[in-house]
Amino acid sequence: MIGQLRLLEDVKAVAAARQAEIAVAFDLVQRREQAAAGVPAEHLGAGVGAQVALARRESPARGGRLLGLAKTLTGMPRTFAAFRSGRLSEWRTTLVVKETICLSVEDRAGVDEELAADAGAFDGAGDRSIISAVKAAAYRRDPAAVARRAAKAVGERTVSLRPAPDTMARLTALLPVAEGVAAYAALTAEADSLLSSGDGRSRGQIMADTLVERATGTPCGVSGVEVQLVMTDRTLLQGDSEPARLTGYGIIPATWARELVTGHQPGTDTTTGGRRAGGSTGVAAPGTGGAPGNPASTSINKEPGAGADSGMAVWVRRLYTAPGTGELIGLDSKARLFPAGLKRFLQIRDDTCRTPYCDAPIRHHDHITPWHHGGDTTANNGQGLCEACNHTKEAPGWSAATAPNPGARHTVQLRTPTGHTYHSTAPPLPGNRNPECLTYVPQPGALPGAGADQERRRRPNLASRQKLERRPRTRVPHASGPKAAAVGIPEAKRNRVEVLGRAGPMPAG
């Protein structure tokens, strides 16, 4: 069996190398076709990486990196040979290319010849050993290029947020080494000072709390930034276990969401190393009771510095579900740009970029059928995309349309320049468990190009999506009884989904 494992590992490398060869050939064909169609030279190759990503079921960003790896390997024949033979995996081949990318074609070929990966130079070597060897060889070839690369890296400083297990998140800053060391030293000094004064938290907890406090401007809390938390009414008001969804993070436990809504810091206390009191977090959650299969959702936001006893206002915004499907009710607009309410609707419905396999945050609110081609500014003709996917969609040969699929959630068909089609279905909101409405299934012949080559977007099996009706804000987190009747909500449509929005200060009295 060990021999089979080794053989299959070699097969994986060989297959990946063949994918790289095909990607290079496909890029060349696409560039020729684009040139023949009159595409400007600076735009040749646009969308090729995205097509590679879709074919390999990867995100567009990773598809671009895989195409770049394949094209670079054509100038490193010995490394490419090691890749084809299985001596180097795709990951370790990427490490070699990454450390030589700053070199000229000639110097990169010289490093490739020096390292002789196809002769077994890296057999038994770990990732760090490979990186060190390639870095040293690259520096010997062109020290100035390596120095320029380091100087350029300063311009790539950034901050990112990634989900972590157990309702935690990793906030990462890519900084020049001097600034990074200085920031860490300042947090360490603050932690040492508080520990010496008897603070019961650990050094790591103090450093984390201090970072949040200095970034938000409030003690261990959130400033006036809207944080949307979507949950069912039963989760919010009846102690149900249906999980909630936090925008920008993902699924979180019901108990954690309820604690966040009520102003308690989830999972912590002040006597056993918990956070210091004084902060609160804005949230959004589903609303109150609903018909079976059509749960409500609510969203709430709290003002900075508002604790459990503060007079902080909680605003409720309701979303309503269609019976059975959980489909959201769209908003209509004649405007060229999506209004704020419709943008919020798309953010809630789509959650992340709608391109298949892309989980990037939504940056653009896109007309599926372009506005200049007669497309309406509506929820049905709108989708949330990341910036890169929106630009790719506008490249020659790409098109999108809302897929006809009665009884299912909002679905978009994406067609690439090669005629391949892919489908993206909006993820469900918490609370809807109708098994007939979880996935879009294309019908053969129902769409242009429909058939065996179609792909569908696979999203987390959450709850079904629903539609937003505009209504005056209210500070009561329920949608039944006389207040619901007072605002004219039909009984059949009450108690579906609510999203808690940002709140202002509680009015006096």
C-alpha cells in the first residue's frame, strides 16, 4: 500500500504538469483569437486565468497564479522536467518559481541549470530547504534584482481578515519589518505593564484586546461600523439551535450569536482571563416566528461603548421569504446605479462573489445583463462580484444571464469565450431547510449550451434565501402582533427574515 501511495503521488504531479502544459497552449490560442478580433495588445490574455480557474474548480485568483506558474516553467526546463517526472510536486514547483520570479529570463534559466532539480537535487528536501537553496542561487545571479524585489514589497503592505475555527478570526498585517517589529513591541510593552499591575489576563489576551481597542477607538469593542449578523427569529427569541451567519466570516453558533446581540462578549468573562467590560459588538440577525419552512431573520447593530445596561438602540430590518422556496422578494429601480437598499439586499443574498469557486468579498454590484444592453437595475438582474471577476465578465466573449429556474433560488449562468457554461446559485439564508430548494439543477436544453459540460456553484448548505421588502425601521425584534399589522404587512408574509442594521443613539425619553 505504501508503494501505491507513492505511485499515486507521482501521478498527481504528472497530471498537474500536464495541466500546466495545456494551460500554456490554451493561453496562446486565446491570445491569437483575441488579436484576430482586434483586442488591443495590452488587453491580450484577459480572462484566460479565470477560464483556467473554472475548469480546475479553483478561485479566479488561484487560476491566475496557476497560469503564471505554467508560463514561467517554460523557461525553466529542468524544473519542469522534475515536475513532469514526479520528483517535484505542484506546490514545491511553485516555491521554486516564486523565488526566481524577480530574475530576468536568462538569470532564471541559469538558476534552473544550477539547481538541476530533474537530477534529484531536491530529493528528501523540505520546503524550507528548497526555498533557501533557490533564494541563494537567485541572489548570486542578480543581487540588485533581489534588492529591488524587497523594496517593491513595501508597496504591497496590507491588512487581511480570514476566518479561524471556533468563531475566531485571523487579522493579519503585512508590514515592512521595522514597522511590524515596532507594533509588536508596543503591544508587548502594554501587556507587560498590565501584567505587573495584576491584570488577570494572559499576555496574549492583553495584546489582542489592546490591538482591538487601539484600532477601533473603544475599549475592547466595536466602533460605529455596521456588522451584519443574520439569524432566524427562532434563534434570536426562542433559543433555537439554527446557526447564524456573520457577514465577512461565515457560520457561527446560535448561542454565540445571541450573546453578541445582547451585548455580552461571547465565550468570555472578566474573572477567568476574559475581556474587560466596556465594549459591544454590532450584529445582524433573523427576525421572529414564521410559517414552517419560512423562518424569519433579523439584524442588529449596537452603538460603540454600549454595554448591557446602556440605552443603545437596536434597529430591525425585515426580509421576507416566499413559501416553500425561501426566495427573496426583489426590489426594483430605474437608476443606473444600485441604490443603497438594493446594494444591501445583494450583499445579504449573495454573501460572497457569485463567480463559481470564488469566495472573495463583494466589491462591485453588477448588472447581470449590462445596463447599456437594456438590463434593469433590479435584484433579479443584480449580483455581487469581487473587483477581478467583474472586470473579467466585461472581457470579450464573456456573458451572463439569469437562469430560468422556477422554484429555486436566484441562479446566474456564466458563459466563457469557449462556450462552456457554469452556474452560480445564491446561498441560502439561515432557517430554511426545504431539501427541494437547496441546489440548482440545470435542465438539458433549457439554456444555451446546457448539457454535460455545465457546472453548478456549490455553496454551504445553509438555509434558503429570501426577499427584502422595504419598510420603516423599527426597534422591536419581532414581526407579529399589532405592530406588524400597523405597518401593513400581510399575515402570509410576516415573520420571515429580518436583518438587524446599524443603530443610532437611543433618543432621550
